[in-house]
Amino acid sequence: MTEWAIQAKEVVKKFGDFTAIDGINLSVPKGSIYGFLGPNGCGKSTTIRTLTGLLSPTSGTVDVLGLCIPKESEALRLKIGYMTQKFSLYDDLSVEENLEFIGQIFGMEKQLLSARVSEQLATYGLDQLRKQRVSGMSGGQKQRLSLAAATMHNPELLFLDEPTSAVDPENRREFWEQLFDLSDKGTTILVTTHYMDEAERCHRLAIMESGIIRADGEPEELMANMGVNIVEVKANNLRALKAKLIACDEVRSAAQLGIRLRVLIHQHIDDPILWLRTNFSELKDAEMNIARPSLEDVFVTVTGKGRQ
């Protein structure tokens, strides 16, 4: 048995002259939650559609659960679940009817189907809503129903395309707890997101930009290997100070956070606080502290102007 749920090598996907995926390499361990972090239009959704066999790669090889994709896409569809960012179930059916319909699509026998529907309703807190028409449900309730539907057939691999884009922080947190429950039972999960806090929850993470994977690894590993030191500065006239800082080659980026300025300085500067005090007279007596890296810092560092 392979230890990888997904292996993609040098995958390219073009639409005419436009390259949506540009030679990505990807290895997703079985049982892990693997995240794709990146802005809209960076290629995350196209990557998922290529991995599921909905799109054929222009070049490169894709192996998912030991199947060659897209050649064996039909066999793969019985082993995966797919939840899109847009709610895609039936508003005019009840919660129970939607789950029964999904189970029938996967060929579940009546007795198994009834038991599985009851199990999913209980697992995702929908038991009291089983007769509720979907059109009258809240965004968080619809999200739980979508996950229940995507996992009706106990898929080995679950694809989630920005699944929390339309729900509040409390529902997002509960949703992630449910994902960890699935992962703990052996389900592999690939999830796209543009939320930094969600990306930090993943076991492993790829940061995408313009169809290219700019960084790949465990969140803590990515933060530890940024190549910058981070200093938080409290001072006056932060906007003017930021403009002066980002004009220096030694400064990777600077961003204002309330009354503080968060400054990323290249690691070849041994003492970044001393360097700031020495080179900027307005910081001679300013309050400054070394800060813990965040995934947002990683993202800024490996994408756009941060790569230069």
C-alpha cells in the first residue's frame, strides 16, 4: 500500500494560451489534512478539478488513491467526496431527503442507507432538522449538510473547495473540528482556503500563486524557514515610517497592525532591532520587539514582490 493519497508530477493545465497550473509537484500523505492557500484565481480550484478527473491535465502525471487520472476517473469517483464553495444540494427537499438522494446515487441498499442517514444526521448536528426544508436553513446549517452529503459513502479522500467562505467564525471553527474527526478516522482531506487561520490548522500546506506552488511543508516548518526576522514597532507617524522602511533593500515588507508596524527584515541582519535604531533616527527610543512568524508573513515572503 502506498503512503500517498495523491501524487502529482510536473502537472500543467492550459486553457488556450492561459496557463492555470504551471508544472506543480504534489505529494499528499494518507490521513492528512493538506491545504492549498492562495488568492482567488491562483489555480487552487483548477488543481482540485484536475486531481478529481473533472479536468484533464495538459501534461504531467496524476495518481490519486493508486489510480491513474484522468484515465481511471470513473473508478475514483466512488472513493472520493467533493464539497464546493457554492451550496449545491436541493433547496426544495428536506435535509433527510437530500442525504437519501445522495446515498441512492452511490447505490446504497435501503437498510444501509437508512442507517447511514441517521448516523450522518447525528454526527453533524442535523437530527432535529431532518424534516426541515433546505431553503429555510442558515448558512452554517447548510455547510454541515454539505459535509454530511460529501461523506455519505465514507470516502477515502475528501476534496473541499473553499468550504467556509460563506459562514461565520464560530461555524468555521466547528467545521474544522469535524474535519479533524474525519482525519482521525483515516480520511485524507485536501482543502483550499484563503484564510490564514485555516491554513495554519492543516497538517501540511502549499502556497500557490499564478498556478505555481511557491512553498510546501508543515505550517511551523514554513514559518521557521522564512529567511527573515520580524520586528514589531510602536512609534509615531507609522505611515511615513513604513514608506521609508520598504525603500530599504534589507526590509522584505512592512505592514501596519493598529498602533504597531510589523517589519520583516532579511536574516543576514544579525540584530534587526539594533539595525533599525541605528538607521532610523525616529526609532532611537521606540518600543520594539521580536515577534513570532505567522503564515501571513510566510505568504508575503514567498509571493509577489516578497520573492524578489
